[in-house]
Amino acid sequence: MTSSTRRPVLLRALLASACAVALLAGPAPSAPAAAQEAASAVQDLVLDNVSLAFGDTLVTAPKVTVSGTRLSRDDLLAILKSESKDAKDASKDSWPARLQRLDAGSLTMPELRVERRDGEKRQVVTYRDVAARTIRAGRISELTAAGATLSVEGAPQAGRGSYGRIRAEEVDLTALARLYSEAGSATTPFLRLYASLAVEAIAFIDERGTTVSIARLTGRDLAGRQTPATWRGAVEALGDGGLAEDDRAKRARAAGLLADLAEAVSVGSLEATDLNVKEVKGEDPLSFSIGRMSYAGGTEAAITLADVGFGAKEAQGKVGRLTLTGFSLEPTITALRRLAKAPAPADANPSKGAAPAQDPQEAELRRLTPVIGTLTLSDLGLDLAQAAVAPGPVASGDPLKAPKPVALPPLHIGLRGASMSFGPPKDGVPTESRFSLTGLTMPASAVEGVPGLGSLGLYGYRDLDLDATADTAWSEDKRELSFKELSLSGKDMGRLHLNATLGGIGPEVFDPDAAVSGFAMLSATAKALDLTLENGGLFERFIDAQAKVLSLKPDELRKEYVTASVIGVPVILGNSAAAKAIGAAMGKFVAKPGILSISAKAKSGEGLGMVDVSTAPTPAAVLDKLDVSAKAD
């Protein structure tokens, strides 16, 4: 991934490269029809050793051929001169004004070199056999290059790379120049930059030996909108400081620029095939691959990854398909706008002993959380390396004859499907969420140390096949947090289902300040609880295993558990009517395992708080504040 400090460098280089092709194409007349008729006849022109510098970017081309144009050589030389500093001539000499006059049958360059320097950083892209066809009013019908090479020096991502054939259709150079150099606002309409783009055989290797390759990258309908600072100004300003700056004024400035850029880009679709990343150096080489990665824009944007593979020394894995839908940057942009307008905290007055205001940077960044939407996954396979098993003691007592540790096969974990959905965030925390796992498979030995699951191997389970669901939602109006479903089920085991409602959960629970949110949780109350236990074979295996340990027959142990449930549970809970109902239901379930259901609801509409439980003298006092029902089927 590209670091935050690197993105401005690459984006500026991209904009410069695109503009360079436009500027070297030369202008075409946009005069009225009568003036055009008086212009010179269509001709072919050749310019040698063309060099153009703007900002920190230098563009050079040994030879430029413009065919089928009415421009003269002087016209071409005039279009390539530096932008006028005279305010009176600024409008006609601006790049958009020049590019608007472009009109030619074709433009070709055997080589186009774009070099950008930023301090000690140097990036050079050299394109081969560049051709632009049918240029009308700054729009190119087709833009191609046979390939390109890339070199980056003096940067954390220093390295070299190459591109195969590049092809773009309906490229609007005038629109790109306007975005690059002209200011606009949120009401400015979007300008389409290209209809389609395709780049083949992308490859890059950095100084550490990390390689990145993409067989083919395509995109459609890229559009942009002008921003108040211009795209160039915004990117350059972000290169000087971002949201991580300590200075609040700089953070506010960066927030506004990021919000402008986020709202100024529209992408129809993107797709990359055969993406591979490999790190071969070091003690733990790793690899990552994606067979196909696609993005579809619009009102129902979606990101899909197919045939994902990853590997390291200790783990190997694959994912059949990964899809993200419902993603939205709207909360992020809103938070950026709020941060951009936030006033700087007033300085503390030492003479009055006032403490300086706390820096809200962490809280600000947390509120930038977007709407994540729904993430779905299918066909996950993970192989984890296991430590070798130490051999037993040497019978001869000679350590030189000790057997070598026994290597164990990789631990395989599978997942047929998973889904994670998140609702709109409140101060960076989703107010709704749903997690669902289907077909989580693994050896029972993998959960030996997990409470509640560690004994499954003792009950005869060698391989586990589990499903799990967690569905929660927060209601601001009711100040409630609902656990609509918490469930865990396993093949040949059964199912545990729980739903509950907590009260006293207000907006302060989501406060970024841990002290505020932690204190708010102390006022939470339990309003309702429903528990359902459905046996699917686990209980019988539990009885059989415990009977062997205690040297009893399974039926004898079952009778003891029935007695303990019917008599012991009510005694422990205070012998109230509710306690007896719970004991009777548990006894019936033990005698004939089926479905056990227990529900409890606070008699008080406010719920049962921590104080109510902690100050109750006996369990019976707690049960007296609840309406409890229990049954077994």
C-alpha cells in the first residue's frame, strides 16, 4: 500500500504526465468559421527536442509529429511557452484555454519522458511510441503507448517498474487541465476525463526486493470536479502536512482539502486481474495474490476480490470471494467538514492556573469512520504451521541418541461463508452490526485452550463444524442496546441461542473519551433475557465422558444430574417460585435432552442495574425483581 506521505507525490506525477501529453499536442484554432477558413491548409509538423517545465515537473520528447493540423510552427511554439504572469493574459494563456484549441488528426512521439523532483526524491516515467488520434477541441478519441518504464529514487518506495501497452478512449485533456489548475466549488459540475482506460503488464520492484505485478488494469468513466484549491494545490498542500499534524490549524486545513478531493472524484468502474505481491527477502518471506479485483461505482457501489491467496512462513491461505457493498464515505466527509470548521482551542491562562485544553486529535480521527456496509466472504482455507512435538525421555539416558522432534502437519481451518454488516457509525462506532459465520471447520485440538470448547475433544469430536451469529443494534430514542441474536451451533452438537436487551445506553457510551464511555456503561441495566439450548448430541457425549471419569453408568450419572437440577438449583437460587421453575425445567431437560428455554424480564421498566445486583442480599432477592419463565420440550 502507498503511504500517506507518498500519495501526493504519485498523484502529482500522474496529473503531470497526463497534462504533458496534452501540452505537447499543440493547440488548434477555435476561432469563428470565417477565421478558420482563412487559416493555413492542413499540414504535418515536426518538432525536435521539445522540453517543457512546469512546477517541479520536466517533460521532454526528442521528436513530436503533429499530423492533419492547421497550426503553424509558431502556434506550436507559442502553446509550449511558460504560462503568462500578466493578469490580463492569464485567461487566454492558461493551459485549459490553450488545450481548448487542440484540433489535429494525430500526434505521435517515439518517446515521452516525464521527470519530477521533490527534494531528494526523483521519479521518471518514460513512455514509448505515444500516439493520440483524432483530437478535437482538446478531446482525444484514442490515446495509446506501446509501454513505459518507471524509476523512483530517494524515496521509501524507491525502485523500478514497467508498463505494457496503454490505451485510453475519449480522453478530455481540457477537463484534466481545468481540474489541475482552475478552482471550483461543490456546485461545479463533474467533468469526464476518460471513457475507458486499459494498462497491461504492470510490474514494480523496490529496493528490498518486493515485487508487485498486475496482468491488466482497466477503468471506465473517470470524472472529476474542480475544488476551491485546485487539484494541484490540494495535493501539494497535503504533501506538506495531513491529519496527523500536531498543529490544529494544519489539521483543519488538511481536513478541508481531503473532503474537497473525496467529493470531487467519480469512478464508473475499475478492474485488475492477476495481482501479485511477493516479498522474498528476510526470514519470513510472504506472498499475496488476487485473481480479480473490481470496483463498481454509482449508488450501489461494490468492491469484489476473487481467488485471493496469501502465504508466509507460518501460514498459507486462500479466499474464494470477498465482496464489500453499501460502503459510504458520507460520514467521513461530514466529519472532515466539521474538523475543517472547528475553531482552535483557546490558550490556557497560566496566571489563572487553568489547564491547557486537551488535544482532540484522537477523537477527531475516530469520527472519520465511514459506513462500512456489508462484507461477505466465501470459501476460506487457512493452513497454520504447528510447532514440532518434543519426543519422550531417552531410554538409554544418552542425550546424543535423543530422537528428533516430531513434525506435525499444518493445522487446517476452513470457512464456507461469512458475513459482516455494519450500520451508520456514532462517533466512529457502528450503531448496528451483524456477524455470521457458516461452516467454520477445524480439528478439535485447535480449541483445546478455549473456554467452553476446550473439552470437545474429550467428548469424541475430532473435527468441528460450527456456525455462529451475533446481531446487535442500538436505539438512541429508547436508549437501548439490543442483542437480537447471539448463537452458536455445531454439527452433531446442538445450538445455543441468546437474545437480550440492555437499557440506559445513551450517546455518551460512544464518546471517544474512554473515561466518559466507561462511566456511562456503569448506568446500563438489564431489561430482558431469553436463553434457548437445543441438544443435538453434545449432551449425550458429555454424560458418557463424565460417566467414564467417575466410573458410573451413563443412566446413573444422568439420574444424579436430574436430582441436582430439581433440588440443588432451587436451593442455590433461594427456593423462590422462579428458582423452582428453573430447576424443574433443567431436570426435565437432563432426563430427556431436547430444548431448554429460560426467559427473564425486569419488573421495573428501567431494568435491573448493577447496583440492584450488587446490593441484593441473596439470589432470591434478585429473582424477585424479575418475571421468570422456564420450560423444557
